[in-house]
Amino acid sequence: MNRMKKILAWVIASVLLGLGVGAGVAYFETRPPVTPGPDRPVHSAEAPVRGVPTLEIAETMFDFEIMALGESMRHDFELANTGQVPLVLRLESSTCQCTGVEMGGKPVEEGQSISVPPGEQAQITLGWVAKTSTGPFRHGAQFSTNDPLQSSLRLAVDGHVLQPAEMLPAGLMFGTVQAGETAEAELHLMSYVDQELEILEWEVSPDGVSAQLDVQIAEAQQSELPDSAANHGLKVTASYRSGAILGPLRGWLTLRTNLPHAEEFTAPIAGRVIGPISLYGPGWDAKRGLLRIGPVAADEGKVVRLNMAVRGEHAETTEFSMDRIDPPELQVRLGAGRKMGAALFHVPLEVEIPPHTRPLVRMGAPTSSDAVIVLGTNHPQVQQVKMRVHFSVSR
């Protein structure tokens, strides 16, 4: 009897143990799995599950439409963080140095970032300056974010750059002018916008050129404009009365207009006045009235020998003087005239940069200004002979 009780107790215990193990196995088989990761770490029973940021933005592209050459424009892109943790935006790159980027109202550079709290809004501003060329454009900036569903963001602006006005040719070119004669040059100023072009005022510089230049401005017919795409144009005609000064003609004509973003145009004035006195020799550019000496070593110096040819009935009696030398380091010497023919005399002219001259650069624009030599004469038709000189001195 006791034995039967022991067997019954063992059977009951086995059944209960089997039920417990089965329930445990069923629990582990039916429990949802947990996958560890950066956005889903394994949490304890007390730790809450972490949320993520969510980037919301209505537009990523904006069209500036028409921009004038030289004009600048800006556009604000509005965004919001509708997630549960701060949204981080970092500027990775921009397409052009002309593109300015602001985040949260402050200019930023590549590598800088801002943080947008949950439920908050922010602005990213793109600005662009149309300073390169006309035609269509598209520029923008690339950003990275910590939104797992939108890890990168590209914002861009586009449009079309239009040149409001243009000047053709780019200057008043008189070419070679005989002393005492008058020459003409012209240019057209054209408008490409729906606004009639007007020149409000103009001026010629320097004063020496202004006194010898007459400027006339008249409306041009559409058929005579250099560019048929222009909407309106003006013709500028300049008459130059050459005097008794031989050499290069250099000046500027400044035109001020009524057009926004094209308020001022500057046209170079160029030419060369020739007469009974001329120069020739190594480094002399007669067309430009320029003596090119070039680089000079300070401890050596350099001498350039030219000749002045005087022609005509006054050749034998013509004398020269030094009216102006700039910079004073230049040494200029005149030799005795030699009769070369019935109405031709040659006068030697030496231009020297002496040894041990201080370092100088006189190579013309845009590096520096020209050096200048001006010779006075007693010739009845020639008051002065002007020479431009380019040189540099280094140790």
C-alpha cells in the first residue's frame, strides 16, 4: 500500500514539472524578439524606448526667375522637426563661392551644423550673386541630417541671368591720327530690358583729353544696333581734335544711365598721334607709344638707345628739352643731331636705369602705373613728344 502511494506521488510530480517546463518554453517562443542596434538598444524593464528626429520641409528648390547681372538674391527654406529628439543639420558642401548659406539666421561654412529641438522650426537661407555670366544657372548646398529616413538634404536655387545693357565696341578706338587732324570713333550702348535707355550724364578724363574730345549722343535705329536682340540703343559718336602733342592717346569716357544694375559704363579711349617726329629702336612699340625695357637686375642696370627722326623743313632747327620724367630714377640723355638727308635729322636718345637703382615696378595696369618721359620741342607743329615706359627693377 505504501508503495502504491509513492508511485502515485511520483506521477503527479512529473506531470506538474512537465506543465511548468511547457509553459516556460511557450513563453520564450511567443515573446517578440529584440534586435539591438544604435537606434534600438536593449532596454531594461524600467528604461523607455528612445525616439528619432523627423525632418519636414515643404520645398527644396526655388526659382529666382530673372536676375540682372551683378544682382544678389536670397531665399528662406522653412523646415520643422516633428520627431521626438533634436534634429541635427550639417552643411557638407555648396556648389559655388557665389552661394551664401545661413542656418538659423547665421552664416555657416562647410562642417558647421545647427540643432532643431522637437516641435521647433528653423530656416536655411541660400543667397546667390549673379556676377559671372549671363544665361541659366542652378546652385545650391548639400546637408546631412540625423533623421534615419532622410539622412541627406539638398537645397537649390535657379533662374536666368540677364544683362540689362551692353556697350559695343567696348571703347573708343581712334587708331593713328596725324597731328593737327580730327578723327572720329563711335560705339553703341544697348538695353535688353523693357525700359527705354537714357544717358543721364557723361564725362571724359583726364582733362587734357577732355579738352580735345567732342561727344554726341543720339538714339539709334534698331537696324543699326550691333546686337539684334537688344530692345533699345543709343549711338555715341566722339570727335578727337589732335593737337601738337605726339604719342599715345589715353583716356576714359564714363556714361551714367537710368537702368538699375547698369548705372554706369566706362569706355577706354585709345589712339596714337603721329607727326614729323618719330622714334625707333630696340623695345620701342610705335603703335602703342611704349618703350619696353622689361626686368632689370638692380646691381647691373640697363641702357636702351633709340633714335628720334625729325622730318620736314624744320628738321635741322628742331631742339628738345626734358619736360617730365617719372619716376626720377630714369636717366634720359639726348645726343647731337645728325643730318641724314635734305629734310631728315636723327637725334640719339638714351634711356638708362642706373646700377643700384632701388626696387621698382612700373609695368602698367593692372600691376602698376606706366613710367613716362615727356620731351618738349621748339617745332612749330609739335609741342611735346610723349613716351610710355615699362620696366621693373629687382635685387
